[in-house]
Amino acid sequence: MKIIVIGANAAGAKAASKAKRMNPSAEITVVDRGSFISYGACGIPYYIGNMVHDEKELMKTPVGVVRTPEFFQKVKGVRVLTNTEATEIDRKTKKVAIRDKAGETSFLDYDKLVLTTGSSPVRPCLDGCGLPGVFTVKSIEEAVRLKESAQSGKKACVIGAGLIGLEVVEALAEQGLQVTVVELFGQILPGLLDPEMAALLEQHIRSKGVVTRSACCVSSIKGNGRVEKVVTDNGEFEADLVVLAVGAKPNVELAKAAGLAIGETGAILVDDHMRTSDPDIFAAGDCCETVNLVTGKKIYAPMGSSANKQGRVVGINAAGGDTTFAGVLGTAIVKVFDFSAGKTGLTETAARAAGYDVETLLSPAPDKAHFYSTSKPIALKMVADKTTGRLLGLQAVGAGAVDKRLDAAATALTFRATVDQIAQLDLAYAPPYSAAMDNLIVAADIMKNKLSGEAKGISPREVKAKLDNGDDFVFLDVRSPAEYETVRIPGAKLVPLGALREKMEGLPRDKEIIAFCKISLRGYEAQKILESGGFKNVRFMDGGILTWPYELEK
Amino acid sequence: MKIIVIGANAAGAKAASKAKRMNPSAEITVVDRGSFISYGACGIPYYIGNMVHDEKELMKTPVGVVRTPEFFQKVKGVRVLTNTEATEIDRKTKKVAIRDKAGETSFLDYDKLVLTTGSSPVRPCLDGCGLPGVFTVKSIEEAVRLKESAQSGKKACVIGAGLIGLEVVEALAEQGLQVTVVELFGQILPGLLDPEMAALLEQHIRSKGVVTRSACCVSSIKGNGRVEKVVTDNGEFEADLVVLAVGAKPNVELAKAAGLAIGETGAILVDDHMRTSDPDIFAAGDCCETVNLVTGKKIYAPMGSSANKQGRVVGINAAGGDTTFAGVLGTAIVKVFDFSAGKTGLTETAARAAGYDVETLLSPAPDKAHFYSTSKPIALKMVADKTTGRLLGLQAVGAGAVDKRLDAAATALTFRATVDQIAQLDLAYAPPYSAAMDNLIVAADIMKNKLSGEAKGISPREVKAKLDNGDDFVFLDVRSPAEYETVRIPGAKLVPLGALREKMEGLPRDKEIIAFCKISLRGYEAQKILESGGFKNVRFMDGGILTWPYELEK
């Protein structure tokens, strides 16, 4: 049995190794047009930031062995041909045409073929994109050149504030460059975070001296023989180097030319066995589309983590086994300076677009027991389906342990958990790890209170619109005078919660009252106290002052 | 409507606050025999270790307000009577007799009663337990005295190597005391970890200069007017102070005297509404038993996290609502020096005792991308049901992020996930958070390979027994010569994996071969290579050298 794998990176390397273990008598050949195989492309930003000193580190196994063709041959029993491009698939004769470094073409027979052709960075059609000093983030070769250019004191402009763009922002800033990041959409991490969560991360990025520009359209990159500046509809930015990080597109040319079906997302169409429209050809990783487990819709979500899982699935199936890949939740996370930000499932925006009747909340809190010295704040945004009480998504931003709340939420989403079920998860508690009520459980409890109508919240965005609109309502800060002295929201009136029962008679009964505190708990208590005093129109502002993404007085 | 809550700590404070929010017209009284309310008892080890300087920190809300009776009255609308002991419940007349500080008895009427009487540290019947210098870890008052006694240079003996015992070991050692910890069972953290996982933690604790003694029975505590030494069947240990941490027992006297049913675990029997055998009396927290969600059996598992969740449930039900508490997974975690250790669900020991046909594995790996500078090793032990492929439990030990793998596993256990489902979880991946294949997913993949018969593992314990027994087998180290030079297991033969295909003819075909490497992946590859070469009797040792808890040559 002959199996050919086209592409020797995450999914391809995994597929080949797994197929060989499944079927030791199979003859497995991997062809790759590059000279590096099985490298950790996700590690490139850390190589640029010099946390990883030598690019070979990215190609090592966890025990320090560099993954070379010799390594694959000796250890995995898999033949790898590097610097070899697959140029054509003849599905009738089941042959792949390959061209080696010298330009010689030859043919390989296959019984089963695996396409792991990956993705390429999108190169926008901009004047000046080809100038020296303009880079994308994908290949080791380009990363080496980018790292050489990234000298302290230089100016860099990163185009695109997505996951990779922001990782590169951190890497370059940590190397001492002056960094500007411009984003076409109206916020950083569009698609990944709702605006108010993105604003929390953007504040942090700016606090590190990085210039951020959202809703900013690049019109050209200019320079005389080498990049000098980026021209946008919102100013020009001097730049000694430019990084294009505006997304990835699947490498589907080979599949398309062979007549394989391409999905509505533009990536290779596969079924739940990762089989293409040809039963003898499989695909995995960044070149193919997958299913969003929350919506059941096809999505293109290239991720190294999915590529590895899919590689295993196609390895088994190509070798004659029978297994499936369920789909993804669109989980993603990024570290930018001291903050982590990520999501799993649907954002509010995506959930509304998908037609759900949603309830949301913001819940900021320390990530560990508040008295534990290394505890750090994180803010959660939870999105649930009003009709069923089912969790639809979680976003998390902050200096604390964002990843573990996302992982628990991703697991809950996989099993279509309701917020009732999440509120009772028996998570690992001790003061160095969480409060007695973990952030995720607190959020689920608030969501339960909201869904039952007991808690009446309003988002900071809606409050801001009311303020900007000049609406007549009481914006009630129920924190302590000391907290008020330190920082406050313009336009809010202070009545500390402890005094509210006594002072409520001074509040107008005919106006809406919106209460808030630092996080939202005392704001919610204020709602309940005022309601017990007969007030009919009281809400609390989600997340309190900690997730207020607008102006503050200090 | 009158609600009385007996006990003002985690569950009681939560129940009272929640009941008041649910039913603002209810008159709620909390009585507590102590003078501190709603304190974070779990924080006491961190107070002793001086991470928390002032005991009042433990009684503060996350925004820094001390929870006093005045705070509860003003903010929560709940009356709290401290230094007041509930001495009797008269269920016929629905009255609780209370005795105040001055010794005066009075009576409170109730419509609904909530018992949150908590637990007390077990005080073993030992000579000398009452000597000055012998402490338990529960009350603030005793913690203050313990902290005063814990002066650098003194000798401390901690009796009991459970969660609290080990937290106190760290606290005292960090304060500069010479610490010995003695444990009756044959390992530290009995019940929480299987022996080989406990051994990994014990090695770390010893590396910090702490003396550990397992299978060590204390016969008496001796001293002349003050503690001087602990006498055991395995030596005497000088001690300027002794901490008893041999477990907690539920405070059920009041419930028992009132004729309420006590469960088989010795704690108050409750139904899924946390209702006792009297429909007007609820119980929550450390005084009552609950259900193990994996086995469906009743267990006594006092935890601050469960107490808070149960407090919410009884608050709602006592106020006239209708909600349930599902049960627990026995999840627990502890930080000891630079290591974290914990479990969720069943250990192998517990799973076998419960009658499951189990498969297990050990999987050590870095907790982040191996090239990421702050990545640290963790070891997972996964336990699954052979029949159904269902996850039964996860243990995790190491310097890295143990808690997040436990939380994801706990969530998966809640939904009775199979290892197939766990292997495809879409967890949050970027190099600062995990490898592309998260540790939990790698473990699930190995488990799948084991359950399918593709991977044939043997535990380090079984290998050790074979070595000790003088069994005739080939113990094959397939690491590199450089790794072998650094550290090796006595009795193993080196054949690096890369050379195995060439050198396999030198290996005996009539003997069992047990291969291993650093973690287990190359050991597994060796199994597959040898099998493809016709060898019939090959296994790999789970977890490799990293989870070998016995002697190593360096």
C-alpha cells in the first residue's frame, strides 16, 4: 500500500507518522516544496522576539531532536522529500507529478493521497507590498530575514491586528522597536472579541507604548528601494519594516486543478472522515474547511492545534482505519505583553448574526483567591442562548489565567452545556488557583440570575450610548468614597452601597436607575435593595468600572 | 417568613445572602458561635506562611470590605449574631435555642432552617495532643497563635500529609522552620493520588529540605509543659510545634440531637435539593454529605468550593425556590512549593475498588510549547473505563499548569466524556499556553491507542516489581547516548531509537522487551518498530524516565 502526503508540516507530519504506525507495511512518502519540515510555525513570533534564539529550536521534538528527513526515515519509517513540489495530481491513474530542486519531474503512485498543503499569508493588492522590508509571517526563511531587520530603535508597522499581528507587535516591541499596528476593522482582534473586550486589550497594548489604529485602511506602502512608510486613510506611519498579518488563505490550487470540490469557505471540502470529494484523497490542516460545533456551519479556521488532530484522523483513515473529526469551536488565544485574550464558541456579534436570542454578561474578578499574592484580574464575557440557557461562547481578557477558563468553557461547549450545569462544575479549587467560586462559575451564576430575570443588567456600550444621547437616568456609583476618589466614571452619582438602604428616599422613583460598582456584584446588590424598596426601573451595569472601556476620571 | 442559618462561614453566608436576594421580605438571621464570620478558612495556610499578613484580609470581600455583622446588615439585609451558639433545634415548635456570649439562652422561631455547621479538624486520641504548641488548622484564633509560634529556625512536625497538611508544610518551611511531615498511610496525599504520582510530589518536597515519613504511625506527642517531640513507630522527631492535619469530621451533633438522619458517611443526609430528612431543614457545606458524580455513591468531601455552590442552592430553596445540587467529582488541588498536584474523578485505586475494568497511563510533557521559555513539566495520569472508553479520572503533578488540565478534565467528567471526545477538544492553543497538542489531548490519544490494543503499556510499578523479582526481560532504553550519559535507570540496555531498525536483530525474540524513553513516545515508537520487525512480546513503559519514581543513576 502506497500513501503519499503532500506537505510536511503539522498535519502532514502527523498523518504520515500515524499512518505508518497503523500500517507498518505501508510505503509512505511525504513531499514538501520547502526545505524545513514539521516546524512549529506558531513559534515564529517567539523566534522574532528572540525568546527562541535559533530557528532549529522550532523544528525539534520536545526531547530536543531536530526533525530532519533522516529522522523521519530512521524513527518513523517514512520517506520525506524536501525541496520537492507536487505539481499535479492525476486521479485516474492515481499518480502525483513531483518536481525536485533541479527542476526534474517524476511521478509517484498512490493508493491513498493526503493533502496537507497548508495556507499562505494573504498579500493584499497594495502598491509597495513587494518592497524590501515588507514581510509576512509564515516561512522560516522569511522569519530569519525579518529577525535580522528587527533592530532596536527602528520603526515597525504591523498591518493587521489579528492573532499573528498582535504576537508580532509584542515580539518587535520587546526587541526595542517603535511599533504601530493598523487594523482595517473598527477594533483589534475582529471576529475574536466583541468590541468592549477588545478595548480592554487595546488599552493594555497602548500602555506599552505601541500605537494602535483601528478602522484604518492602508492605501499603499512607500519607499525608495526599501520600505519607508505606510500610507493610510488615517495618517502616514514611518516604517523601517512592515509586517503584513492580514490573514491566511488555504493552498487549494493543486486540489482545484485536480477537480476536487472546494467548499463555500474557499478551502477544500471534506466530510467528517476528512475525505475530499475523491474517496482516495484526504485533506487535513490549514488547506481544508471544517465544521463549527456550535452552529453546525462550515468554517475556515486554520489552527495548529486542529491540524494535529486532523492529521491523526487522516493518518488512520488513509491507512485503512475508520475515524472522524468532529469539528471545532473556533477557540483561539493570544498573549500580548502581560495580557492574554481569547475566546471559544461564539462572540455576541457572531451569535446574533447566527440568529440566536442571546443574553450576555461581563464579569471581571481576580483569577485566584483575592488574598493570594500572585492573583491578577481577568474579565470574562459570557454569551448564552436565552431560549435554552445553553452556553454559546466565552471571551476572556486580562493579566491572569485566561486560558484555563477558556479550556473549561470549550469542554462545556463541546457537550452543549447549559449555564446551570456550568455553575456546578467541580473545578480544582485552592487559593493559588482560583477563588472558592471560580470566575467561570461566578459568571454562570450571574447568567442564571439574568436568564431568570432576577438580575437586570445593561452593557457598558448601552450605558455609553445613553450618556452620549443625554438620556435622563440616574447613573449610580455604589462603591466606597475611597474608591470614588481614586477613579470614577464621569456623570455618575456616588451613594455607597452600605448607605443605600438609608438614602434611597433621596433617589427619584420616576427615573431609570443604573447602578454599578467595581465589578458588578455591589451593583447587582443595589438593584435588589432598590427593588425591595419599591423602585421599579433599576438595572446594574455589567462588569462595573473594571470593564468600562471608555473615559475615566482619576 | 423567617429563615435561620446556623453557621456564618462559606455555605452559611452564601445561603443567607442568596435567600435575602431571592425573597427580600424574608427575615433572615445567621447565628455563629465564633467571632469571625465568612472568613476564608482555606486561606489560613497562606496566613501562616505570611503571604497574607493580617488575618482580616481573609475576611474581606474581593473589593476589600471586611465582612462584619454590620456589613451583612447594611449590605445584605441579613442579621448576624456572632459569639452565639445554637444549642438545640425543636422541630415540633420550629424553634432554635441559642446561647449568647454572656451565657443567656433565648429562642428564635423559624419557617425554614439551614444547617451550615461546618466541620472540625479530627483530633486523634493521642497522649500529648493537648500540650501547648500542638495546633490544628481551622479557626482564625488558633491560626494567630500558630503563626506567632512559627519562628524561623524552630522545628515543626506536621502530622498528616493530606491537602492541608502539605499546605502547612510549605508555609512553615517558607518561614524558615525545619519541617518533618509524617503520614500514617504508605504515601503522601493518600486518596488523592496513586502511589507513583504521589512519589513525584514527595521527591519535590524532599528537595526543599523537608523530611517526609510515610507509613509512619504516631504513638504520642511528648513534652514537659510544652510540646518537645513526636514519637512514632519509625523514629522520634523533635518539634517546637506540632500541627495536626489528619482530616476533618462533620459537625453533626446539633442535627443528630434533633433527630435528623445522618448518612452512611457520618455527615448529614440530604437529598438533591440539599434538604435533610426534615422538609423544613436544609444543610450545606462541610456538615453534610454529597454524591460522587462518577460512581453515583454518597461521599463526604468537604471543600470550600462545594460549600459555596451548595450555599446558593439552599439559599434559593429555603427562600421558596426550587433548585438542585448535582454532586461532586472529588476534584482537589494543592500547591506545595513549586509543584501543583491534584485530581478529579477517580484514582486508579478508587476506580478498581469501585469495580471498574480500568486502563491507565502516565504522560509527562512540558505544559507549554517546549520552545517557550517558561514552559515547565507536568505529569498526567489518566484513568479510563476499558469497557466504555469513558474517562474516570485524571491526576496531575508538576511545576507547570496542572490546574487547567484538571479543570478541563473535570468538565469532561461531568458530561461523562469518552477519551475519544477528549482527544478532539478544541482547547485554547498558542505557544505560551500549551503545545499544539495539549497534554490532555496527548494523554487521550495514548489512551485511545491503549484501548484499541495498538499501544501496549506497562506501569513503572509493574516494571519495578519485575526487576526486583529478577524476571528475565530486556529493559530497553531508546533515548540518545547523551541523554543516557546524564541519567539512566539501573538495569536498562541502551539502543537509541534511530538505530533500532538496524540493530533489532541483536535483540532476543524469545524474551519480553520493555522499551522506554524520556516520556514514553519513543518507547511507543520502539514497540511499533519491533512489532513491524516481527517481535511478538513488546511493551513500553508508561511515562518513561520522567515518571520513574524509583532510583536513577546519574
